[in-house]
Amino acid sequence: MASMITSAGSASGMDFESIIASMVEAKKASLSKTTSTRKAETELEISGVGKLKSALKSFQDAIKALTEDNGFNERKVTTDLTEENQYFTVSTDEDAANGSYNISVEQLAQTEKISQEFTTGTKFSAGTLTFTIPGAKDEYGNFLKDEHGQEIKERTFTVEISQDDTLESVRKKINANDYGVTATIVNTGGKQKLVLDSGISGEDATFKVSGSSGLEAFNYDSAHTVGGVMKDGNWDVTHKAQDAVIMVDGYKVTSDTNEFDNAISGLTITANKVSAKDEHGGTITNSVEISADNDKVTEKMQNFVNAYNTLMSTMDELYKHNTYTDGANNYDGGELAGDNMLRGLQNQLQTMMSSMGNTTNGLNIYSMGFELKSDGTIKLDSTDFKEGLTDNFNALVNMLTGDDGLLTKFNDTVEEYTKSAGILDKRTETLNLELDRYEAQENENAIYLEQYEENLRQRYAKLDTTIANYNNSLSYLQSALM
């Protein structure tokens, strides 16, 4: 608030400045008593709602780890592969099932790679190199389609060669493509070997290079390789494009990459190197066993328990009542002190937990290893829970994640509060509107105080002049009588 630069009382010698300052402060306190207090309370409430939403979202994350993507269907992979010879790796997907397999890697996928020697310092004529490569595929191995729904089985790109380009500048221009084709140069004395790599593996992933007039030395088409001689024109084929091959329980499986998504349902097998041979030249297989990973599921459930307990603790802190001294609020409670919505939600969640009844198998939260503690938190006995997973897996999972399951109910309830434009978002929006009104009122109060102080100064300026005149008259009379 701007203050007028005056010195009230300078003429009369009266301390009007202190009087004005006291009156302005008193008026300011009167105006701001309600507005400032309510603004601070609203800001506190907004902060509390934000903390509640954050705690609820963390709780939801722990729920979704169990309810989404077959969260209970955790599988562990056990193999007899040694650390030095990881011929392949196996990972499980959400629909993996228990099973045992014998697997070997017969062949790794590789890209087509060709090379050609040029004399160091060779310069080329202006022209165009056209590269033809296979079309891109989706995760299921199908060619992507154009806007007309037709499969794109081939893609082409061109490289513009300028007059007197060197092999190095040609290499850089080829590498500027966005299709994965790469070019490198190997220097061998007075020669430079240009090596091209198609960048796409699989036996059908061959590529072509076509040079315009003057650039015919670059022409290449793997289809012209005949008689088992891997040579086409000026190019040597150093690596022939090929699929990866693995054997699964004696059955041959191929993939155009070293990753096999469909060899065994629910598993992804990645070939790392060709398996070892036995003394007879046969490929040695390695065993793979897929089994339930109850430790992983129990870890997820413990994370849920921790998140639930953290949520209850956060709610207790937010709800904690303020204390009062001589009728004045000490504001030492929670940011949502005594909030009915908060207490109602907490009671609802605790009731859901405690009232989970028996299933047809007599299963309940207590037989699953849960313990309800007197402070509203819960505890998990991992041993009992793992036994439940082993002995009553389907019943336990249905009890927790079925349409009427405990975790499903928790998530549905919490979602109403945390979703976009949900209960907490709407409450925050309302609080922000209130905050805007209080801030607007503060601005109005500041303007009013400026006007109030100005009026006081005008009134006391007149009083200062009047008193000064009286003092002058009195002094004159006193001197005349002497």
C-alpha cells in the first residue's frame, strides 16, 4: 500500500503521524481479519487436497500392479545355462503358463552385408544411387500398409552424388538415410573398402543398389548371386541375410530377428549365440522351466499393504484436529482438519477391508494372511499368503481382483476421487475460485486503505492548521499583555 509522504502535525507540533498510523493499522486489521484468515485457510485446504490426491494415486498404483496385465500371473524362468554361455534368454509375458522345454540356437539372424574395394582418392561422376530395401513390419511380422490398405513390401530412397565426390563423402551421404542402411570404409593400404549393411535381418531382407550412368560400379542385386558364389558384379557378399533358427523340443522355429515372440505362447526367446555342439557334432539343448513366482506376487501384495498403510497415515495426519487457546485457533492440526469428506472416505476404505467375507471356499482376508491392526493399518503374513497362492490360487485371485473383488472395489472407489474432473479436482476448482475472491477482496481493501489514509491526512492537516493558528494568536496575546 502506497503512503502519502507528509508530516502531519508539523505546524502544530502535535504527533498526528502516530495517530494516523494507529487508525490505519486498526482499520487494516478490521478489514483483513476475515479475508486474510479465510484466504490462508483456503490455501491450506488446497494443499491438503493435493496431498490426499497424491496419496490416493500412489495407492492406486499399488492396486493396479496386481489388477492390470495379469498382475498375479507372475512367472519365473529357470534354465541350466551357465553364466558364460547364455545362448538364449527367456522372458515371460502376462499370459505365460507353467511348462518345461528344451531349446537350442541353431543359427542367428543377420543382415546382408556387401563390400567393394576402390582406389584411394577415387572421385565419382554426378548421378543418383537408388536403394531398394524390404518394407517395415509390425510386431506380428506383417508388412505395414499404405493409406490405401496395401502392404508396403519394398521401400526406396535415393542418394544424390555430386561431381568429384570422394568415397568418404559418398559414405556420409548414404548414412544420412532414415531406413537403417549404413556405410563404412575400411582402409587397406592404397585401397579403400566400402562396406554396406542393409540394417534389416532375415532371409528375405535382401536389398538392391542401382547407380545411374557413370555410377554403375555401385549396382548390386543379391538375386543375381548364382552357383553358390556370393558375388554380384563388383561386390563381395560378406554376410548373407538369414533368419534366426532355434529348436524347441525338437521342432524348428524361425524368425527374421533374433527375437522369437510366438515360438511358445506367453514367452519371448532371444537368441544370443549359436549353441555348443556335442562330440558327435549335434547341437546341445538347454532346459527351460517356467513356474509360478509366488515371491514376486507376494512382493506386489506387500507393496499394496505398504501403500494402504501410508494412505491411512496420511489421512490421519490431514484429519488431525486443531487446538484452541482462549478461543483462538492454533492451526496446529492437519491441512484438512476435521474434514467430513476425508473421514468418510477413510471409513469407507477401512470398512471394505474389514468386511471382506468368506468365499465358497471359506477364504477370507484373515486366511490369506492379512491382519487388521487396532490403529487402522494392516499387516501381511507372507507365509500364509504364499500358501494361499499355492493352494487356492483361483479363489484368492477372484476374491481380490474379480468384478466384486476387494482390490477392484478399492480402485473403483478411489478412481472417483482421483480421476480427471473427479471429486478432488472439482473441490480444488471450487477452492481456487474462493481464493480468487479473497485475493480480489484484498486488492479492494488495499485501495480502500489508501483512500482512508488520504482522508485522515486531509482532516488532520486542517486540524493541524487550526491548532497552529490558535497557538499563534495565543502567543500574540501573551506578548501584548507583557
